[in-house]
Amino acid sequence: MRGRHFIPWLGAAALVISAPRVFAQTFLTYHCRDGSEFVVALLEDKRFAYLQLDGKAVSLRRGLSLSGSRYTRGDITLRMTETGTTLKRRNRSTECTAT
């Protein structure tokens, strides 16, 4: 009888031990000079920036940058520095401000 009660406890312990770590995230809403708006989510590890842009979800991968952070995918680039944030789409750049 004891053996049957031990198996559920072992299964529950395995779930707790193998549970994925939850990353802290930051959500920021940006308004840009060209009238566009987007929301960006940055996870704790900051390897990706997740944008809600033009009604679509887009994930941008972090790339090399001499200063600040640069995230790209296709023709979309998001640059975030201490002095400002720039969104570039289809070779057109616009300055954006977090609200």
C-alpha cells in the first residue's frame, strides 16, 4: 500500500524540480515621431525583443552593437541607447520615446 502513495509524490517532486525558470520582463510602450506606436517586451536575458507592431507580434534577435542594444529581424531594426530609441523599417528611421 505504501508503494502506491510513493509514486504520486515522486511525480510531483519531478515536476517541481524540472519547472522552468520564469524570467522577469519589462514592457514599454513607445510613440514615434512618424506617428507609429509599438510595445516592446524585454526578457531578463535580453537576447530577444518582442514587439507588438502594426497589430502583429514580431520577435527581434539581439545583434552586435558598439553602444546600447540593437535588435533585428528582416527589414526591422530597433536600437536602444541611453540617448534614445530608433525604429528602422524598410530603410526609414524614426525616433521613438517610451511613455
